[in-house]
Amino acid sequence: MNKILLFLTCIPLGLSLSAQVLDNITIGLESNTVWYNDDSETGDFFDNANNDGDKHIRSNNYLKIDYNFLESFTASVQIESYEPFALLNYSKSYEGTNLGTYSLNYRDSKLNITAGHFYSQFGSGLILRNWEDRQLGINNSLQGGKVVYEPADFVSLTALYGKQRVGFKISDGEVFGFNSELDAGALLDFRETSLGIGLSYVGRKEDTPFVDPTFDELTNLFSGRVDFYQNKFYSNIEYVLKSEDAIKQGGQLSNRFVTGGSAILFNTGYSKSGFGIDATFRRLENMNFFSERNAAGNVFNESSINYIPGLTKQHDYLLTNIFVYQAQSTVNLDTSQSGEIGGQLDLFYKIKKETLLGGKYGTKIALNASYWAGLSGDYIQDNPDAGTLPSYEVELFGFGGKYFSDFSLEIRKKWSPKWRSILYFVNQSYNKKIVEGSGAMITSNIGVIESTHKLGNGKSIRFEAQKLNSDSAKHDWTGGTIEYNLNSKFSVYVNDIYNNGSDSDTEKTHFFNVGGSYTKGATRLGLNYGRQRAGLLCVGGVCRFVAEATGLTANITMSL
Amino acid sequence: MKKITILISMILSCGLLFSQNLPNINLKNLNGKSVNVQKLTKSKNVKVLAFWATWCVPCINELDAISEVYEDWQDETNVELIAISTDDSRTKKRIRPLVNGKDWTYEILLDDNQDLKRALNITVLPHLLIVKNGEIIYRKTSYTPGSEDEIYEIIQKYTN
């Protein structure tokens, strides 16, 4: 640890001798440190993952350095430190201080070659997406090689091979990928129309644990896409096919349950100045895909090769994020699940200035609705005595039991040069049993009022008042936030949410936070003390459970 | 902890000494056309690259606030703001209707698997770069109401 720090300190020092070198370096530093406290209301600090109750101070640190040289080359390293253990709710595979990722990249107008760790995405990511999200503890980059070749400006070809990063180790399974993108609009010299075509393949090869496997080591996924855009109208469609693979049932990989999967994604929209509408339909069937078969169902989202986000609006307020939907693509015969079907609609509208509803500055309206259900069909349990194998048969466009629905309306209004407000209303139905594994359907109505008042000289104050009512006696929440910006650098805030319902995990407890931040250029320091509610933490439609915790948090982020 | 502090201050002090070049990365615009970020910013006029996402409220607030004064900014300094969306495929669909619905006139580029964001080592949004002749002359993170005025002062300082 000490040697690494010393080493890291020397790099920027040594480099400062040469401005030429420094012009071509970018550095990113992120440090998140928490001092966990025993809480008289919610219990003493204990870390179940590491079976530890002593090490109250934890720190996750990331230092990434990119160096561009000889015009076409970039070398990149990311050093990560989780000391003495990672923050609560991170996978145990992140432990100690080590080199997280490294890569060397060559790029010219036609070729882009990477050796080492790389992040790649084919189409919408339904068959492959490598990404990093430090808050969620996800880094599923591939370690290997990638070549992107663009012989002309209307065609792009990618070939890649790698093993996936899992903590500071790599997966047993190997990943192969090939992607082609054709800009047919440019090829055919369309003026007003854009037409893109994409074809991709991803293969995952992993030894099977069975002597007599009923499935192949290699699982294949294919994706075909068409993307169309003309004037104000656009539309795209993607179809994915996954070859047969063993299903994990009751925590065990089964040689008796082998089936394939598929996905359909359709999106269309129309927009012009002051107006936009967008609609999405998606159907997923058995679309889980991991670099190791046994990683299926892991709570840390480790080893996932593809990206299956929940297609619902990502809400911005504390009480609108209590019941968050997570996409369902797993097969589970006990709950008659094999995927999901549903859609989402978005509408944006600006009421013009100097009209009755628009007022002096105009009014901005955003509406979102989404509905997700299971796949309807027959689900047959494993019964060796009767000689029946586990299986399911689902309809292509059949809607089964409801998993989630959400309707939200946002109105943004500027009243005067100094006052602006946001009104937000949400109606949600959440199938707790499907998303979290136990519980019932909960329907809730949430209202939020937010106002910002500029006080001059960079000072401003912002208030939020929030209320959640539900049809369950367990959930009746009230919340609020006050934020005060002293200038563009210093900011302080306090927020609190409180459940007056009878939910045993959260009742009669204030989940509060007090904090402040200092920002200068691209450097931000944050300090926060508060109590974290147990529940789903979601970023970009991917969620993980976090445990209840109370503590003091310090964050530093810096980009150079 | 002490060592971390030393490390941070050393990196900070190094940062004051240099102005960086932008990486050689292509991004698509909303019409599916490829745009090279280096070529785009190699201009005598000041360019502002604003990294945002449809789900990031302060980002939207910042771009909304700038859009109200953007015409004046352009008239006086010829500055151009390029709004780089880091939305992934989950929320990417919302970009086009949102931009039009809000009547923004910025050029929009898509960084949907965060290649440029990662190359520039950006960790938090909103993040704003002021660029001239292909070199980054100022970087800023987070938004507070009114901080767009400070941005404009820097733009004016580097115009001509």
C-alpha cells in the first residue's frame, strides 16, 4: 500500500519536468471513505460479507491515468484500493490494493486496436456491454484484445476476444465477439434519410461441470438491428437470439433444464421544436448471460456480459426511488417466470411563452408511462418420477401477471428571473414478490414540489417537499430537502425521509443526511453524515441491494 | 491518510502547469453521423463541451439556464456549446424528444458507452470543458444556479 502510494506520487512529480508529456496526460481520481457508526436506533455496525464488526473505517479509491503519445497511442492504467475492506455492500472480490485495468491502444483513421482491458458495446448492449460503475461496484471489462476496422466511413467492423474482469481476477469463461455496422444511408447517398444496419455475434465458452452435458460449452448470441431516421421521425428495431444453454434452478446448474432465449426491442418516435414523443416495446425471454454460468443470479451483477436495464423512468427524488423496478430476464419455474414484456412512453412539450399556460417564460412538461408484465404460458416443473423434464412454453405477445407500472408527470415553471419550480407526480404499482423475492403488490402515489430561489451573488436556496401514500398500511412516507448554495463553490444540504407506516424495516425511523460540498474547477470534495435506508440502489437501470448503515462519508473526485 | 493527502496535493499542483489536448475519439451525432472530437474543437472560436445525461437534474438545469442566454452568448463571442450525452442504451431514446421538447439548439453528440468520458477521466456529472484550438483551457464539475455567468466570463476572456 505504502509503496504504491509512493510510486504514484513519483509519477506526476517526474512528469512535471516535461510539459510536453503533461499536455498528453489525463488523470482521474476518486476516493470514497466511510466511517461507519453504531446506531442506537438501527443497530451496531456489522459487515456480513466480510464477517467483520471492527473495521469501521473503509475506503474505496480509484486512480486512472491516461497517456497519449506518438499521436496515435494511448496507455491507460487504473489502480484501485479497497482498504482495509471495501465499503459495505461491495463484492468481496474487491479487496486490497491492486492494478484494476490496464491497456494500450493504437488509433488511426481506419484502425483502432486495444490490448489489455477494454470496454465495448454492440448495438444497445443486449448481447454485449462492458462498463464500469463504481457506485454499483461493476467493472465487467474484458481482458484480451479488440480490433475495430473502418475501411470507409460507412462501415465499421469489430472483432474481440477476452476473459472478463471479476474483482481483481478474471473469469474462467472466454468471450468472443464480432460486430458490423453499416451506414446504408451514406452508402446509397440518401440526403434526408439515415438508415443503419447492424449485425453482431457474441460467444461464451466455458467448461461444463457435467460428465455427459446436454448442452454445448459454447453459447451463441446473435443480434440484428435496423435504425431509421428521416426528418422528424425515427424508428429502430433489434432482434436477439440466444442458443440453448443450461438453466440454473434452485441455486444449481441443471443438466435436465436446457433452453434458448430471445429478445425483441422496438423503439419509435417523432420530435420537432417544442415537442417530442417516444415509445419503446421490449420482450425478453431467458436473456441472462454471464461469463460463468454459475454467476447467474449473483447480487453484485458480476460477470454479466450483456446489459439488460429496467426500461422505466429514472426518478430523481428520494421517495420516488423507494419502489424501483429491475428488469426480469431470469427463468424461475417456481414463480412462473421466464422474462418480461412491456413498454414505455415518453412525451415532452414546451408551452410557448406569452400564452395563457406558458406565462412569461413558457412551461415545460414531461410525461412518462411504463408497464411491465411476465410472459404468459405454461410452466412445467421437473418431475423425474413421472419422467417430465422442466420446461416452459410461452406466447410471443402474451402478457402475464403484472410486474410494475409507473406514470409520472413533471411540470417545470420559471416564475421570475429569481424563482423557478418543479411539480412532480408519480403513480406506481410495484410487484414486490417478483422484484425483491417476497411481499405483495404495492400501489403508491407520490407528489413532489421543488423550488429554487436565486438570492444574487451566486447564492441560491432550493427546497423539496415530498409525500408518498400507498394502498399498504406499511408505507406512508414524508420527506424533504433544503439546499443552500453560498456561491458556485460551497454548498450545504439537509434531507430526511420518514415512514409513518408499519413496515418493520423502516417504521418510525428518520433516514436523514446532512452534508456539504466544495467545488473548484473539476475538483469536488463532499462530506456527509447520515443514515442509509436498506433497499435497492439503482444506477442506469441496474440495481443492487444495499444494507442499512449510518456513518460519515467523505468523497473526493478530481479530473485533470 | 496523510500520504493520500500529499498525493492529492501533488497531482493538483501538476495540474496547474499544463493544458491538455482532447483525445482522438469519434462520436455519433443524432443523425448517426460520425464526428471527430479533435477536429471539432480545433477552432479559434471557444467551444464548450458539456457532459450531461437525461437523468441528471443539475445537468438539465444548467443546459436549460444556458439555453435562455445562449443567443446572446453566440452573438457576442461566437461560442458554440456541444452537449455530449452520456446516456446509455436505457435512457438514450429519451435524448432526441427531450432536446427538441426543451427547444435546445445545441449540437448533441452521443457518448453512449462513455468512451470519451472515460478517456477524459470524468467521474461526476455535470462536467463542462472550455476548449480553444483543440486544447482544454478550463474544466468544471457540478452546477449551482447562476454559475453559468462565471462560465461566460471565462468564455469572454478567451475570445480573441
